[in-house]
Amino acid sequence: MNEILIQNTTAFFEKSFGSAPQKIVLSPGRINIIGEHIDYNDGYVLPAAIDKIICFAFEKSNSKTSKIIAIDLNEEFEVDLTQEIQLSDVVWTNYILGVIKQLQDNGFSFEGFNCVFSSNIPVGSGLSSSAALECGMIFGIKELFGLKIEKVDIALLGQKAEHWVGINCGIMDQFSSVHGLENKVIKLDCNTLEFEYHNADFKDYSLVLFDSNVKHSLFTSEYNNRRLECEEGLSIIKNHFPEIKTFRDCTEEQVLSLKDKMSEVVFKRVHFVVKEILRVTEACEALDNGNIELLGQLLFDTHDGLSKDYEVSCAELDFIVEQAKKEEAVVGSRLMGGGFGGCAITLIKKGYENSVKEAFTSLYFDTFGIDLKIYDVKVSNGTSLYTTN
Ligand code: ADP
Ligand code: MG
């Protein structure tokens, strides 16, 4: 599937600019096995890059002007690199302008380039098409102009670009897009950015994403509210336990002991965060031991926490996970990403994928009148150059 995307992007480039691209870059979306709403809370997460990608074709333009074409949107724009970069009204262009601005502000020097890109990452479903866009652009400019940028700095520059666009995201999405490895999940410490790979071996189970195909408008405001609620909770914890610097240092017992020192809402948020961080370590052990039934149970537990304590689920995602609990061939399922829509990551016993998909599709349509979208994903490599040999 990606070969066709690469061929089409290359052909579009040649048609647009009259020559073959000098560099082709592939930049993946990501899943997160467990550790949700944890990256901005400085805990552990367990993401992986996937085989859904944005393909970019680049050449130097040999002028001060850069032209960028988004094939999927049938839109293009030009930017003069000698002028000050400013936010535009056209949202997708801001991710690219943000990347250019971050590179310039951090002292990287480069000239005009032409770029064409196209993607098979569903947009806005929680698979981080935005991080793939940022990291692929930075990687392409780095390769084209021979800039020296470490992987981790590509991720950090991408995150800053996204902040500039207006989303106060954590580091997980960009980090996993850049550091992904085939068949490996990444246990990332979002506080120190230390990380280790674990085998993404789900044994007798397949990873399937059920996309609720909804995105409720609460997303942005509630995302920012959760950040504030967690900050409030952490400062109360720190007042009582000065040795604690981040949620990672905090035990569940310590949180429980402060239940009457914080509002009910703040307590629920921090209780979820501390338990979720512990679940990430348990999930790594389960994966290492090949205990996928335990991993699945942890996914169900995470979903319960996200739904009842963190309150970022919605009727559609709760419905999918409830069906998953009833279905014998499914060992685990949870909403993945920020919430209020997007996907449920689900582990289905091999051989039963099609029957579960069919059953869920018709139940979902009968209940909500919405088509369930389904993606099979493979754990794959991070942002890289595409070469034909
Ligand atoms: P996601 O969960 O997919 O990251 P976001 O809302 O964070 O959702 O980012 C999606 C935005 O990224 C889109 O609205 C668009 O501006 C940009 N984007 C992603 N993929 C593409 C693409 N193929 N072409 C143009 N813009 C894209
Ligand atoms: Mg995004």
C-alpha cells in the first residue's frame, strides 16, 4: 500500500516540478499501547510507529521561495524564507510554517525547497498525522541541506512547531514518529526522554483500531482543562510530599492519603494518572512475558479510568469497549489518544478478526447511525529516507 503512495507522490512531484525528487522521506503515524494523557504528566508511555505514513518528495528550489503542495487537499502555498514567518489562516500550512520557524529560530540555515506530500494516515483519528507532518518536514529539510540534527531534537522541534500552531501537546507523538522501530514498542520516560525498546509481539492476538468516526468539539478545551487540573493536583501533592518532583515519584497510597486535601475532580484526575503510570510498567512486563491476556486486561482498566476518572471518553468509545468486553475473542480495548472521539485500540484473537469486525460494524451502525472505520496496523520504522536499493 505504501509503495503506491510513494509512486503517486513521486509522479506528482515530477509533473509539478519537471524533475525527479532529490529526497523522498517517509514519516509514520503512531499508536500508543498504554499510558494515555501521561506524556504531559511526565510519566511513562508505550507508543510505537505504524505502517501508515506521510510520503514527502523534496528538491532544492535554488531560490528564496519554497513551494509546498498537499496532494490530498489539492492545495499549495509558497513561502519566502527571507521574510518573517507568521501564522496563516490555512491550518495545514501552519504545521509547515511552524517547522520552518523553529529551524530558523534554533540557528539552522537552509535555502528554498520544493515539496510535495501525500498521506494514508487518517487525519484527526488520534494516529498523529500532525506529528508525522512536522517530523517528516524537518527530516526532509535536514537531509536536503545536510543539517546536523539529532533524532530527539527533530522530535522537540516538531513539538515546538505544534505548540506554535496552538496545540499544547506533550512529546510522545513526535518522539515515536522519529524513534519508531519495526516490531518494537518504545517505553518512554516523558520527563527525562530516556527510552527503551520492548518487542511488540502480541502472540496469538492482532492489533486492530476501531475508529469511532466522531470527534466531539469538547476535545481542545477539555484537553487544556485536564492539564490545569493535573498541575493543581501535583502542586498539592508536592506541598505534602516535598520529595516528589513528578507524578512518576508518587505512589497510589500517597494520592489516597490526600483525598480530602483536593477537590473530588482533581483527586479523580491525579488518581488516574498515578495508576496509569504504574500500568505502563506492568504492560511492559506482560509483553516481555508474552502474557497478552494480562496486557488486554490493563487496556480495559485504562479505558475505565479514562472514562470514569479522567472523563475524556464519549458514548461511542464506551460502546465499542463495552462490546469488546462481551466478546470472547477480544482480550482488551481502550480509547487511544486524547479522547472525545478517535480510535479504540483493540486486541483480537487471531482468526476471529473478521467476525469481530463485522459484528462491531453492524452493532455500531445500528446504535449510532455512524459507519465504524477499521484499521489494521503494523508496528514499523520511524521517519526515514526512502531509497530504492
Ligand atoms: P491527528 O490526530 O491526526 O494528529 P490533528 O488535528 O492533531 O490530528 O492534526 C491534523 C492536521 O494535520 C490536519 O487538520 C492538517 O492540518 C494536518 N495534516 C495532517 N495530514 C495532512 C495531509 N495529508 N495533508 C495536509 N495536511 C495534513
Ligand atoms: Mg495531532
